[in-house]
Amino acid sequence: MSHRKLVGHNIKALRNARGWTQEKLASEAGIDQGYLGTLERGTVNVSLDTLAKLAKSLKVEIVDLLKK
């Protein structure tokens, strides 16, 4: 699995574990919902700043978004 797909999988799994929609997480993190969808599909690279926003919103450490 590529790094992009791994990060996307982890974001989606953590979001789903909280029962959140993409719209809810995007709103909490202050990012575009469409962009979140591309991140979850692993089709684009994510910046460190965006990873930090997502981790904070999901109440996890950035490293949790990078784990296999």
C-alpha cells in the first residue's frame, strides 16, 4: 500500500470510528470536504499542516495517521 493510501485509510478509519461524516471532519479541521475525499482515497499528497489539523480534530497524534 502506498503512503498516500495508508494515510487516507487511517483518516477514514478514525473518522468512521467516531461516526463522523466527511463533512463533519472537514468542518472540524477547517479543510474542504472534496479535498478530504481525495486524501481518504490516497490520490493526493497531504501537507504536514493538514495532517496536524486532522490529527487535532480526531484527537490523535500525527503519528497515528501514519501507522500501518
